[in-house]
Amino acid sequence: MQFPIRTFNIFFMKRNLRFYLYVMLIVLALGLAPLDALEKKITWEGSRPGTWVKYSKVSRQNGKIKKKAKVKTITLKSVSDTSYVLIEKTSSWERESRRSFSKDKVYDDKWTEKEEKGFVEIDGHGYTCRLWEKTHSYITYSKEKRTIVTTEWYSSGAWYPVLKRVEKHDDGTVVTTRVLTFLAYLKVAGKSLHCYQIERVDSRKTSGTRTRWLTNQVPGQLVKSVRKRRTIFNPRILETTDMLVDFEIK
């Protein structure tokens, strides 16, 4: 009995269609996840002694350069079981500091999880977040008691899980920190670094805003930082930029 050619073609068309649907689903799943989640995070504690990063700092006033660029180099001196030692050096000073290993975000008993969920959209992708809240007090230099209520939008599906953070002070000050994008790219020493961008906005005029570009590909994660603020007297706009100019991972 001869196998009908038409039946043969339909059979393989269905198999091919099924295969392409599987491929599309995989690509879609990867596309919805921030690319940083797929990259291995390079940390100081996971690197070898001799690893270093170099930053350039430039200060501007009303758009004009106020101070010449200062260069700071941070070098990993040693790593133990629980900590590591860094040497920070500029043209005018040098200091050594010991730091503990970085830890994953943990909400202790000082935090309370709210019943409702939060929602944050980044790069066209929506994240359903758990909402955590904490209230704490502190004493100012003038011996006044102040209270801050902090709320965080947490999503374990994002590489940087705290997608948004709002601090409300009892004096009316509001400080908001949020992830702007997971799809930023900056070029450093001929290498393209995949970054996520975080913005911190302080409602106090003299505090202003700070925007940071962070990456998994460099120890310490910082690639660029821009801080803008205003002075109280003789109003001026001050801007400070820290930029990674070179690095070497051992």
C-alpha cells in the first residue's frame, strides 16, 4: 500500500510546527527575564588578590568643571574565609579596609510583610512584588527623635530583587530608590558592560538625585555614579560623576 504524499506532508508539518512553538516559548521565557539574571556575578570575595578597579571623579558647578579629575584605584589585597581586604589609593591618600562577604537580602523580624501585593514595570515587563515595611527611629544631633517608615517592593525573579524602596520621614521628607532599567550598556576600556540603572531621589533640595549604573561583570558592581544637588545659599547646581575607567580581574 502506497503512503499518501499529502498525509506524509501534513504529518511532518505538524511536527515542525510543534517544534517551532517550543522554540518560541523558550525564547519568550528568556526575553522576559532580565539579562543580568543569566550572568555570573563577579565579587571581590570570589576574585584573586591583585584584582583592581580604577575610577575617575569629576565635579561640576552649573555645568562647568569645578575640580580636575581625581583617580582612585581599589585593589584586592587578600581574601579569608569570611572577609576580604581592599586598598584604596589616590594621589593624596591611601587606606586599607576589611569588609565582610556580601549576603543575600533577608527580611528579619523588624520587617512586616503586607497582605497586598505591589506591581512594578521595568523594560516593558511587569513584576508582582511582595511588600515589606519597617518602622525605625533615630536621634538627631540636636537630640530630637525622628521616625522613618520604609517600604520595599521585592521580586525574587529579578537579579536585583528590591525593585523599589520608599523612605517616609516624619518631617515630610521622602526618599525614593528604584530600578530604571536592566538593559543599560556602558563601554569601559574597550569592553561593553551590561548594567542595570538605579535612581535615588531625595525630596530635600540640598540632597537631590543620585543615579548609578551597576553590573555583574566588575567587583563592587559600580560602573558609573552621577549625583546632582543644589546649595542652600547662592543657589548652584553641583554635580559629581564617578566613572569606571579600567579594571583587571585575576
